[in-house]
Amino acid sequence: MLILPRISRKKLMMNIELICKILDNLPVAVRRQRRDGSQSTTYEHGFRVGFKGNYAGSKEEKYFINNHLSFRVMFHRDTETDAARIVGFEVTPNSINHEYKEWDEKNPQVTTCNKDTKNLIQGSTVPQEVDAGKEVVFTYDVTFKESDIKWASRWDTYLLMNDDQIHWFSIINSLMIVLFLSGMVAMIMMRTLYKDIANYNQLETQDEAQEETGWKLVHGDVFRAPINYGLLCVYVGTGVQIFAMSLVTMIFALLGFLSPSNRGGLMTAMVLLWVFMGIFAGYSSSRLYKMFKGTEWKRITLKTAFMFPGILFAIFFVLNALIWGEQSSGAVPFGTMFALVCLWFGISVPLVFVGSYLGFKKPAIEDPVKTNKIPRQILEQAWYMKPIFSILIGGILPFGAVFIELFFILTSIWLNQFYYIFGFLFIVFVILIITCAEITIVLCYFQLCSEDYHWWWRSYLTAGSSALYLFLYSIFYFFTKLEITKLVSGILYFGYMVIVSYAFFVLTGTIGFYACFWFVRKIYSSVKID
């Protein structure tokens, strides 16, 4: 038993936090009833420090602390060797206003606990209120129970999900969106474009071709380098790096290499894969930069190696400093931060330069049509073809494809729940790729038909705008699902969500860009230009 004198109500209970304990690599969990009403066991990771409530007949809210923990350790006994192994670790938190006559540190006699069974006396129901200056007695009891669960299956209950129907509904809904967009793209590619190309190629003179309207008229400007093309190359290269890291990580998780029993395995794999995928970032950015006839390859390589990870590291360092200031055990140690910097500078940066070198050694990508020396004037666009409107519209469907899965991921991260349904996540990831590609192609086609050839950045921003909706949803989730009232915790939440949204922007933007890049080259390579 422990006594904690003069508890600060404000410091302890302003933010109701979760406590996590580990026994034999198993996290402690609270047993909960499944939402579907079945009798199978489901777990909630960790337990709360306390709760807010009010006494019967009173409307005034009070703070109560869970000061008694009833642990239950399940073990499985091998019939052949008679050896026992731990297969479960449960806890039932209680708030009890412990009573004692006279405190003796060597032999405390708490009247609310049975001195023989070492358990709570049934009927001790008065909760322990938290108030400044009050002493709180902390107690616990442990019971051991034999279980039929074998050691190899002990994680099954922890990873049991009870929302399969919701996941399948989300996937079916997303597939309907994909089918709709696929139909539109197929109609554009197989009917409209081929018909237009056939008619255009039948024109006998260049004068007749100039009388045509639509996407064919901008063939002399469609491959003109955009403004700030160096920055575009950097973001595209970084997006390729994120895409490769995400894809390989999910494949490893699907194959079972990233088991939750290996603590930190998922994050470690993501960091290492990010580091080694730097070669693809350098290669992609350099190939695109050379196509634009850029000459400052060293500068573009340095930006690719430092811009995105530098921004993320700066945000992460500030957030970690706030955690240090709170003296929390969740802060990343200085040694780990130093190791991350070493991986960044020692492996990632050199690999980006290697990839960039290989990319610049390759012949430049040739445009299928020649670019005019004098830029064509762009006509006044309709309101629905304005960049801001079309970009914001383009991000809705990609966000809709990941919306439901995003909810479960946020719940697992911020409410300390388990997430191990990487099969669903991989399907949603594939749907996201297809949705980003198709919606960007459709909007790019409409843009070219309106004789606006500034498609480079718009294709990137169209798919990337889904990150804006992701961040807006994270704000909604914060105010509707979380009970965070402490300023530092709120800053941490939004800081991490800025990182996630930024990475999602770069990923989806790159997918949309490459889809449009393929589409534009495909249609203009089929047109005969004299």
C-alpha cells in the first residue's frame, strides 16, 4: 500500500489519462462487453487514472481516482511438462475511499480490505474523491486463473475486432466510388479521346487543326515547365519515398512480420524503410528535374534530402520538448533522437544522392510534342473550373475512401486501442490510389478541354487537397471524441495530426501527379503534329 500526500486535483485530474502496464510482454487490459452482444471477450487497452461524476442527488461534478486495482493473471498449464505460461493480463480499476484506524507503515491495517484474502471487502462502494491536501491510499490485489488459451494464441483476444461489418461497408462504399470513376475514365479514354484523336488526325492542314477547340489546341504548351518546377520535383520525389515506405510496411504487416508482441516494431520498420527508400526519392526527383531541363541538380537533391524530413523533425522536436517539460515518461530519449539524426544524415541523405546520380545519368524524358516558344494565352475560365474550386472538389472522394478507416486508426492511437486489421487497411490503400488517380485524370481532362494547360501543380494539389479534409476531420474528432482539456496534450494532438496530414498531402499529391503525367503523355502521343 502507498500513501500519496497532498494530491493536486488540478495537476492529476485535469486530463483523465490512461495507464498502461505490461506483464510478460502482455499489456494490461480491461474486459469489455462486445458491441454485437456476443459473449466473447473483448479488451480495452489500459485503464483510466480516474473519472468525473457526481453523488446521488447532487449535480456538482467531482473528480474520483481509481486507487484500487484488481489484477487477474491467466495462465495455461502444459499437460506434458506441467509448466505454466502467462496468457492474459486483466485489471478491474476501482475507486474506494479506504478506511483505517491508525496508520502503520510497517503493518497497515485497512478496514476496507480483507486481511486474510487480501481483497476488497464487498460493499465498500464509497468512491475516493480527489481534493488538494487529501491523503489517498493505493491498494491492489492479484488473482491467478488457469485458462484454456494456449500461449501461441494469447494475443487473439487483444486483437479481436468487433466492427468488421463497418469496415466491409466502408470498403464496398469506396468500391462503388471507384467503379463510378473508372467508368468516367474509361468513357474518356475509349470513346471521347480516341474519337477526337481520329478526327484530329484526319484534318489535312494545320489551319484546319487550329480551328478545332478543346484539349488539342494546347498541344504546344501542355508540356511547358511550370513555375517553381524545382519544388514540384522535390515533392514528387518525397511522395515516391512515402509511397514505397507505406507499401512495403503494409506488405510486411500483412505477412505477419510486424506483430504487436514486438513493441515498437511497426514504427521501427517505418523509420528504417523511410531511410532506405531515399534512393527512390532522389531518382524520381532527378528524372523529373532533368525533363524540365534543370541544371542545379545538387540543390534539388539537397532539397529532396532535407526539406520534408527537416520540417517533420522540427515539429517532432518541439513536441518532444513539450513532453520533456511535462516530465513524462512518453518523451523520446535524447539517445533515440540522436540515432534518428544519424540514420537521416548517415544513410538517407547519401542514398538520395545515389538515386539522384542514377537519375541524371539516364537520358532525359522526351516530350511527345514540341513546345511553342511563345506561351499561349489562357482564356477566362468558368467559375467551376477555377483552380481553388476544382482542387477542393478533387480532394473529397479520396478522403471519402479512407474516412471510416481513419476513424479506427485515430481511435487506436489516441484512445489506446489495438489496431491490427492490416488486410482492411491494404484494401483501403489500394482504393485510395485508384481514387486519387482517377479523380485527378477526370478533372485534368476537363481542365485541358477548357484550354488551360497549367496542369502540373493542379494535378498535384487536386489529389493532395484530401489532406485538408483529413486535418479538418481530426479537429472534429478532437472536440467530439476526445476528453483532452490540458493545453500541452492538445498541442501534441494537433502537432502530430499536422505531421500526418502533411505526409498524406505529399503521398496523395504524388499519386495524382503521376496519374495525370501518364494520362497527358498518352493522349498527346497519339496526336499527329506537323
